Amino acid sequence: MPDRPTPPHAVILAGGSGTRLWPLSRLQSPKQFLPLAGDETLIEATISRLAPLIPASQVLIVASAETGSGEGYHLLEPYDRLLEPVARNTAPAVAVSALKFTLAGLDPVLVVLPADHLVTGLEDFHRNLRTAIAAAESGKLALFGLPPVRPETGFGYIVAEGSGDVRRARSFHEKPDASVAKGLIAAGNCYWNSGMFAWRASVILAEVRRHLPSLVPVLDAIAADVRAGRGFQEAMAAHLADAPSISIDKGVLEKSDNVWLVPASFGWSDIGSWASVLEVAARDASGNAVQGSVIAIDCKDSLVRSESRLVAALGVENLVIVETADAVLVARADQSQRVREIVERVSAASGKEHLTHVTVTRPWGKYTVLEERPGYKLKRIEVRPGGRLSLQSHARRSEHWVVVSGVATVTIDGEERSLVRDESTRVALGARHRLENRGDTPLQLIEVQVGDYVEEDDVQRYDDVYGRS
């Protein structure tokens, strides 16, 4: 039990992959870290809308270790965070987050939100949020229910009983077919499951112990490690792989008799497809949403987005056209839910276009793959001021660096030297090396990798200031 009253905290679940928003969203650069509905990324917008009730200092973000040390590093850096080495769905993420607080002697109300949803009508959102927090303070498991606007088959449904601002949840219906969805809506007091919740840390942990016993040994092992002096992140990372992969809805909420629904009066979108992006985007007089270097002539109700080059569309209707440096999507808007089928095919064909973009962000800066062929890879690397790559070696490739701007501090097998524009060096296969930028301007260089294997996983790290292994 807590030693002192604790204000509400937020737990932001940022581990999703966003495959239906390919090619912009990738496994290593998922949609929550992208600006899809304005200038802010979706996760930034999620945190911003909480600010009047829950400040950033009371936000805990749960993300994958891969995005947390890559594309999302600088977005997540200001916040308390847990980085999952493996994905185990929302039940373990929720339970582990609650455990983190209780082990610190705290028992706050936790407002649990996905990182990648869009909410409009902030006054209504804050009013509903206050209602949910009050319900959670009294020991209830509160969730936001969204009034359905169509018989959507991609969402879960909750049937409530009673009336008022807080209603008992009577039954859950996970992604029903169209006829069942129509029947649920016609019967009334039925809501979409928003995936947004509020509960006390101790209450959700008690419910997990009651309804999801397969997760309990993992929580107990983490707690034992922490009590023995291990850091929480390290303890969680050591045991999370043993957790069942199950949602908090399936694992706990559908079995509990203590779930209460707060009918939502705010606008909402899960930004779950390009069609939903088109729905919420600013449009021109012809219903088109365009972004980037785009020419659209005699087009109607279409989304056209360019990331790297000119895209021209002529006389098309109800299309989604999304261009990136290495992939282009053209789809009917009403078929955009099927984009994940393309991602599955790309993955099955051992392509990289589902994993990462041509330009990849790292904590120290970014790199762009300019060309890749069997036996070699050509990159442009930019190291931000103060950026420092890990001390590392490669078993199957050598590297050649040519500085094009800035000053590089290079360490190879213990020997340090500086390289300026038009100077170069070679890193032999197996050599321990490090690259850093001690200057106040970006460092840019060209890297040529040569070897029988030039993938990113050929790396042995010996020291890394960003905590990567």
C-alpha cells in the first residue's frame, strides 16, 4: 500500500506496429512516432492533451526496446519509460507498469492510453477523464466507451447497463461480424471499446492475480529482483519473455465483475488505416488531402502524400497514394484496411521495406542507405553535435569512412584521431572502433561497407552511452 497520496499518472502504450499505415509506418518506425494528423507526432499529441490533468512528469511510456533506442529515442527521452525487449500485448504492459508504482510504495490512479489515437473536443475529453479518474479512485476499473457511428467490424463492442456518467459493463463482444454489430447497436447502450482505461495500480494488479494467473510468476520474479537491488527496467527485461501474450481485455476485463464504462462525448479515431487518415485530414474543395511535393489535377476524395519526390495524380477518385523513398502504395480508400496483406507479402519475400526506411534515426543522429548490393553497402551518415556511436566491431565486414563536413573523432583499436573534410580512414574487419562528433555542427560522412554480410545485426557493442546492447 502507498506511503502517501499520489496524484494520477498516465501510462502510454506505445508498442504497436501500425502495419496498416505502410509504407510510412514501419516496424522500426511505427505510426505513433509519426505526424499523421498535424505537426505533432501521435504520441506527442497524446501527452499534450493530458497536460491540464496529468503533467509530463507523471507520464510513463511503455515502448519496444527497438524503437526506444532508435526512431523514438529523442521523443521518449524526456519521460519515464519502460522498454520491452519482446512484445507481449497489453496485459503484461499494464501489469508491469502498475507493479513499477506499487514497488515504489505508490498507488496512483493510472490512466492507460494508446499512443496512436486521435482525440478531438478536448473540453469533453477532460470532463470524461475526470469522471473516469473519480471512478478509479473509488476502486472501479473504468474504461471509455465510444458511441458507435456505424456497424464497424474492426472494433470491440461493450454492452453497458444503467444510465448516467458511469455504467456497469455487462458484456464484451470482440470484433463481431456486420450482422451482430448491427444488432448490438440496435439494442442500445452499446459502445465501441476505445482501449482507454483508468484504475488504481493496486486494483488492476489484484484483478490480474485473480483472472490471469499465468502472468503472476513473471510479476513475482520481477518484484523479487527489484527487492534484491536490481533496477526495474533490467528486471522487467529479464523476465518479460516468460509472460503470456494477451490483451488486458481478454486476460482480465472480460472476466471481471468490476468494469465500469464512461460514455465518451469527445471525437475519436484510432488512425487505423489510410482511410481514417483521410477522414481526419484537412481537405481541399474537391475532398483531397495532399502533403509534400504533390500535383493533383481533377482528383476527388483522395489522399496523396509524398515524402521524397514529386507525385502527380490525374483524374483519380477515392484513392490513397503514399510515396516514400523505397516504396509507393496505391490503393482504393475503401480497401486500405488490407494494407497489412502487402506488409505480410513483403516480409515473406525477405524484403526490408516493412522493417525500416531508407533513412534511419538513431540516438546519435541518422543514416541513409544510398545503395546496397551483394558484398557492399553505401551509406550517408550524419552525427549530431555531441553524438557518439557505440564502441563496436564487425565480424564480416570492413568499413571505409570519408568525411564531407564537420570534424570526426575516430577511435580504432584504442588509437584516437581527428578527420576533417576530404580525409578518410579504413576500419578493418574485427577492429574495435568508435565514431563521435565533439563539435557544435553536424558531422557528415560517407561510409562504404565491404564484406560477405552487410546487415545491421553484424555488430558487437562493447560500450554504448545510450544503453544499447
